[in-house]
Amino acid sequence: MAGRFMDEMPGMRFGHAGTIVEGKDDTTADKIERMRAAGIAVAERIEEIPALIKERILATRGH
């Protein structure tokens, strides 16, 4: 999730993470927690994305 650093900058929002929480009292961290609770894979770092994608593809194929 890009824009995590924006939680450190009250009143400012950036990118999709900020757009979706705009006007609400929650933070990017709150959004990430809701996504994880819904079963959505969220990478901590960009270099983790290929492994997460591979894991999800293999899971859908029953591996």
C-alpha cells in the first residue's frame, strides 16, 4: 500500500490510500487492517509483490 507515510502527516492525503480514506477518521493503517481482515494480501515492501502474486496464483490452482 503506497502512501503509508502519510499517516505521519495529519491533514494530508496521497494517492489511492489517501483518496479512499479522505473525509473519514481512519488512517491508511486502518484501511490495510480491513483489507487483511478481508483476506487481501498486502505487501509491506514493493519487492514482496511478486512472491504474493505467485502465492495467490498457486493457491487458486490448488497447489
